[in-house]
Amino acid sequence: QVQLVESGGGLVQPGGSLRLSCAASGIIFSNSFMGWYRQPPGKGREQVATITRDSSTNYSDSVKARFTISRDNAKNTVYLQMNSLKPEDTAVYYCWTFYFGIQYWGKGTPVTVTS
């Protein structure tokens, strides 16, 4: 059974930082394509960043140079370091994997950027 459990969300002021974590189980994590998506209030879900099993990364234009995705295969965990946060980064952030042709999502962790 694939499980993705996010943590690290919260309330932060503009310009601040947060680090999200996603603990994965039920998959061969070191071989897995992982990523983060987000869903702003009243909008659709959008891809934020992805990381391959070889740690190649890709970012949406809106977060490039501010967010960093990384993985720790020993801990079966993927991270999203978010710096220089803006109010428009407010969203529920979801961990994601594409594993043997099936997409899996975590339940999400909310991030609110406000003064």
C-alpha cells in the first residue's frame, strides 16, 4: 500500500521560509519519480517541482530559484525547501509519485503566506 505523508506546512510571513517533508512507504523509493504539487484556494492543482531517481530536478517558472526539491533515499523522504515565500504561494501542498504507471498523492499540508 503506497502512502505519502506530508508535514511542515504552516503560517509564514512574506519573505519567509518553510521546509516541507514527505515520508513515503509502500514503494521502492530510490527508484521512484517524486514531486510536489499545490492547489491554491479556488484554483486547480498545479505542479511545483519534480525529482527523478537520479535527482534531476524540474521546477515551475513561478517557483524557480526560490524552491528546492531534494530527496533522501535512506529516509524514504522527499523535501521541498521554500524560500522568499510570497502570498501567491498560499496553497495546499501535495506530495506525489508516479509509480508503475499509477499516480499517488498525499493528503496535503497547508501553507499560508500572509502578513
